[in-house]
Amino acid sequence: MADILLVNPLFLHEDPVEAKLMTPYFPLGILYVAAVARQAGFDVAIFDAMFAAGPDDFAAALERERPRVVGFGVLATVRRSALQLAALARAYGAVVVMGGADPTARPDVYLRHQADGAPVVDVVVMGESEAIVAHLFPLLLAGVVRGPELAAIPGVAYRDDDGEIVTTEHCALIDAIDDLPFPARDLVDWEPYRRAWRAKHGIFSLSLIATRGCPFSCAWCQKIVFGRSFRPRDPESVAEEMREIKTRYRPDFIRIVDDAMGIQKAWVRQWRDAVLARDAVIPFECLSRVDLLDTDIVRWLKEAGCRRIALGAESGSQKVLDAMTKGSKVAQIYQAAELCRAAGIETYFYMMVGYPGETWDDLKSSARMLRETRPDLFSTTIAYPLPGTAFYEQVKSQLPDVAEAGQVPDWDYTAENKLLFGRGAYSTFFYRRVIRWFHHEWEDAWMRAGKPTTAAQRLKTTLALWRDRFVVYTLARLPGLGARATGFGGARDE
């Protein structure tokens, strides 16, 4: 039995993209909250939906743990699942609290959501939950979900006696992040993760966060929890956590989920030194920016165990990068790719299409950049607006039902690639073809650079490339076909 049950609401089998990729990571936010709550003396358990069969498993967990408080960590992409499980928790009689990026951005959506005519969420935590829960949980365990005691806690939202939503003052970011305990990984059953990773990829990977926040200003990036700050942990502490992970869980790989590795150059060097001193090297991948990498940083990352760097390239058009307020140059994408290749580190590019103002010429520039830089891997998403971002404010009047609902439509699954806002001539149908085209341009470039292929593979790639070039060129020239008379681009075309 547990006082508090914390929930990861992502059912992997319900998400076709995630199930195909099979790279499951448990959300670290919940594990940090669990560690802080446990440190404060609460009994904490976790329900992980990742490999669960469905809501009945959650109902069984409620019966088994008998929690008085059930808390959810929520991104927009799993909102639907979280609210479904929240209804079960509320019907069971538990106090329901939601935290994470999406509840922080729009607490009213959660507090007004109803099942069978009754609200299912009692309280929303806004911001960094670790700073709030030690004060909040004692009240929730006592059944206090409104009133002056709750109003005195910064960073929460709730309904008052009249059903009106009350939002307390903003909760300051955590300055002393080194005072936080390591995430409570021991509360998770890692064997299903290990089996899934090994079956699909032959390795087992865990995640870690070394720094919080990002000071850059990408218009589409939702920084509503960590803000545009930059708060690095003590590099010695990060190295010690890596040593603990290496000793206790024996992963083959880790993913460092910081927004951007390399913001403070001296920190990278100190961390490299600490990792080597503790024999804590684990092969890892991290995220960075093309304008942060230089010869020193790439070398230090390599020495600390880096095998792959994911970079937000986004576009091969400077006009589009500037529209995104990305703050980087196309030339820096080329330079970063070359630095990593010279150091023997793989690159993974994140690309984006469909951003406001993007034209056919801009798309051609992106295809050319992929051909010329040849990242080892890349993925392309259709631009989507998240509440709390400048991009969302720019396009919210073009979102379906935004005036009535005040929210972005739900995803059908977490990594769904669809256009949510009006883009004039082009639609989801067009951009999905562009994504295929990018992939085949990239494949052809690697083939021409000497990547070993069979004659059959070369023929298949060549035919697919010319087919894609013809299709996207035709759609770009004939907007009526690109739009398919769908009105808003979010309509399904396949």
C-alpha cells in the first residue's frame, strides 16, 4: 500500500510510432517527484502504463496500493490517456493531481474536464513539481483540495467552492538542484524495458538529465516548466549518478535528455574529467545545437563516452531558421556535421517542415542540406504548435475550434505527424510526401558516397527518389492537389 501513486500514462501498444521505434524511456520527472516525496517521508508507488495491457491494469494497481493521492506526469501527447486514467482514480476516491508541461500550459483544460458529469482532476501543479509537492502532498492526503491553505502554495491551480479556477502565484525555479535526490529508479520494473530494448536493438538504454533549462529562443519550443534558464548540476554529481547507473542497472547506453549539451564549455570539460575519474563512462547520446559544438567540446564528449549527438538542424533555409528565431546559421549545420564525423561521433538531425512562411524553395534547400551533410540518422516532423510558445500565439487563430475550445486538438497517438493549423495551399498530405522525399534524397546521397548497397537496393532507392521528386514537385505546383480540399491541414489524408 502507498500514500501516493504516481503514474506514467503512456500505453506503448496504443502508439503505432512508438511501438515501431521501441525506444521506451520512463519519464524522469515522475522519478524525481517520487524521490522528493519519499525523502519527505511519504510512501510512494508507481504505476507504469508503458507495457500495461490497458486501464484494467491501472484499476488493479488502485486496489493493490489503495492510494489517497494519484499524481500524473503529462505531456500534451498523452493527455487523453492521462484523463482516462484520472477518471478511474477519481471514481476510486483518490485525490487526483496533474503536473508536467501540458497541465502547466493550460491547467483549465484539466480542471474543467469531466467524466460522467463530474470533474476528474482536483489540483494542477504548474512548473517544477519537486519544488511544490513537499508542501502540497500533506494537504492532499488530508483531503484539502481548495481553500486558503492551498492558495498559499505557489504554483498550483484548483477549483474554488463556486467551481471557478484559482491559480496561485508563480513558483520560482529550483536554484539548488544539486539538493535534489537522484531519481527513484528503484521504483520501476526495468526488466520489460530491458527485454524490449534488447529484442529490438540488441542494447538496453536508460536516461539521465545533467542540466535544466535552455536560454535559447526557438519559437516552437515549449519551455514552460524549466523556463529559459540554464541550471547545470554539479558535474561531480552527474558523474556519480552515471557511476550508480552503470553499477546498478548495467545499461549498454544512456540518453542524456538535456535540451542542449555544451551551453557552458567549462562544465563539459569538468564533467568529462569527473566521469573518467570515477570510471563512469557509459556510451551515450545527447542533444546539442549546431552553434554550440567546437573541436574541444566534441573531443571531450567523445572521451566521456559520446557515440551520437542529436542536433536540431530543422531546415536548410536560413529564412526558415530566422522565422523560428532559431539563432543558428545553415553554415553551422554543415560545420557541426563535419566536426562530429571527424571525431567518429554519429549525428542525428531533427528536421521540421510546414513552418509558417516556408516555401517550395525552402524545402528544396532542406533536401539539399540533407544530401550534402549526410547525417547518420534523421527524422522529420510536421510543425505543431504547443501552448505557451510564440509559434502557438502566431497560429492559434488558424487552429480548428480554437475559439470555442481554447486548446490544440488531441493527437491520436503521441508521435503523430499531422498539420494542425491552416497552411494555405499545403496540407498533411503534401508534407507527408515531403518527408518521404527527404528520406530518399538522404538515402541516395549515402549511396553515392559509397555506402555498401546491392544492385537491387540501388535501383529501388533511385526509382523511389524520382517518384518522390515528381510527386512533391507536382503537388507544389498544383496547390489544389496539395491541399486536397481539406480546409484545415490537420485533416487526415491517408
